Amino acid sequence: MLDKNRRGMEKNEVTIFSLIGTVFLLLLAMNWLFAPMIDGYYVITDTKVSDLRYEVRTMRVLNSKDCLAFEDEVGRVHPATLNLSKLSGDNEADVNYIHRCSSLSDFNFKLIDSIGNQVYSFGSNIPEEVVFSKVFLVSYVDEDYIADGDMKLGLLEVNIWS
């Protein structure tokens, strides 16, 4: 039986609590359903402390204008955008260049374009005992950049051993 308050309106606490509980359960269910879909958009990095030294040296190669980072005509440095025109095409000279700017000694970099073709590779042959291996999403420019003005997208596979 419904009770009436002083103004003559019906009140039923059970209905209000049921409504609040239903809304809470609905929100909880939506969270369980949609959280895995949204979670796929986060980048999860797993860096071991032992890999930190190699990570920092690799970041120097990718983000420093003294190494491979692209510097435009205004003087802005574009991190994670490689300027392939800084590389001579001679593997030994390129390895020496990277070694001077980052103190990496035994490494292999392989740049793969968005289609899956290998664009550039330099460094030593990869042995079985690799200490650090990581793939980075990078942009890159080469001699064609002057003609069309577009940066290209690719994956940079980095392998380092000691």
C-alpha cells in the first residue's frame, strides 16, 4: 500500500532505490562492455630498467638534430621523424655516424614503409643474442621530400646487442 506525504503525493522509497540500483548496474555493465574496446587505444609500454640505457640511446638517435631527427628550414626539430638524407648509403659510414651521435656500438636499424617494404637498413648483422629489440612508429623524409613535401610513415625496427 502506498503512503501519502503531507502534500498528498505518493511516496515509495522502494521504487526510488530500485531505480537507483538499476541505473548503477546498467552503468557497471556498460563499463564492462565498453572498457575492453577503449583499452585497445592506449599505448602500453613495458620498459625494464636494464633496457633503459638502450632506450635512451635509441631516443637520442630518433629525436636529436645531431643524429637522425629531421630539422626543417625554419630550424624546428621534428622528433621521431627521420631525415634519411643524413645517411650516406654506405653502411660502414652510417654505422660510424650513429655511433658518434649515440655511442651505440652493436646495433641494427631497419626502416619499413607503410606497405611493408624495407626502405633502409644499416648496422651489423643481427646475432642470436639480442639485448634490446623494439619497434617504433616513425615518420621519415628522404630526397623525395623536397619534390612532394610529404613525410612518409614507417616502422623502425631496432636491435641492439653487446
